Amino acid sequence: MGSAEDTVDGYRPWSEVTPDAARRLLVAAVEAFAERGYHATTTRDIAGRAGMSPAALYIHYKTKEELLQRISRIGHDKALEILTTAADGPGSAADRLDAAVRSFVRWHAAHHTTARVVQYELDALAPEHRTEIVELRRQSDAAVRRIIADGVAAGEFDVPDVPGTTLAVLSLCIDVARWFNAAGRRTPDEVGGLYADLVLRMVAARPGPQQQ
């Protein structure tokens, strides 16, 4: 299992969390939640992994749920950044969809420990925090949907159901976090390339009229 602190593509997870003690606790929470699940993890487990006392945890986080909310918010902000950057990027719809899937899958593979917590512990959030995260997921969905709709309008993609295809694409990408093994035979870059090719086949990508 990859560490929740692994640096990939120049991005070190949780570098935006300060002070250092708060970041160490958050990293410990990610690893504990990924290994044991949110509900089976105690604040004592988290503090112990961080080499701190349970009392020290409450200096930085009021509750275990607040830790999960912080993890989920940072992860979903990163996911949205990846997808909107691709959606707003240069090139054809196929180019942008390739970039979106390639980078989104690479992030889920390279940070699979973090991504499992971010993507699969949504139901453990308090209602107000879950609403906040659902809105970020809606924006991510909209970014991918926009690329696919652009491809259909340009004659590049043959997609009868844009919303359903968007859901399928995102589900395919997110699921990488569930199975990826850093000791496996494929690197995050290789999985990203494989999935980008699969998704372009899914939308029946072909050159648009302006490219023929």
C-alpha cells in the first residue's frame, strides 16, 4: 500500500495542512481509515499512528468526523482541479477527454490510499459536510460531461446518453483506487494511458469534421 505522504508529479499530499502536528494527524487518519474503515478507527488509533497522545489530537481537530471532512474536502478539491484543468485545456474534445482520464486515473493510482478514503467514506460525513462534498462531485461531473457534450456537438463522439456515459467514465476512473497495487506490474502512468484509451473507445471517438 502506498503511503498517504508519497510525493507524485511534484504534489505532496496534505502540504496545505499546517501546523506539522495537524498534518501528521491527518496523514495518520488517512492510513487508518484506509486500512480499518472510518467507523472501526478510533481517535486513539489515529493519535498512536502519529506518535502523539489522544489529547493532542483534540488540540487540532474537535472530532474524528472533522478529520474525515478535511481529508475529503482536500481530496475532492484536487479531483475537481484535475478535471476542470483538462476540460478548459487546449485541443479537441478527444484530446481533453484523454487528458482528463489520464490525469484523474494517475492521481487515483498514485494516491490510492488517500483516494480510497476520499471516494468511499462519503456516507460517514455529517449531513452538512456531505452536502458540501456532493456539490464538489457535481462540479467534477459537470466538467467531464462538458467535454463529452462538446465531442458529441463536434461530431467526434457517438454518445446517445451523455449523463450516463459521464457517470460510467468517472466510476471507471475512481475504482482504480480500490484495486491499484503499487507493487503490481503497471505504473500509475501506464494505468492512466490504458484507461484513457478505453474511455475514448467507449465514446467511439473519431476525428471531427474540422480534423478530417
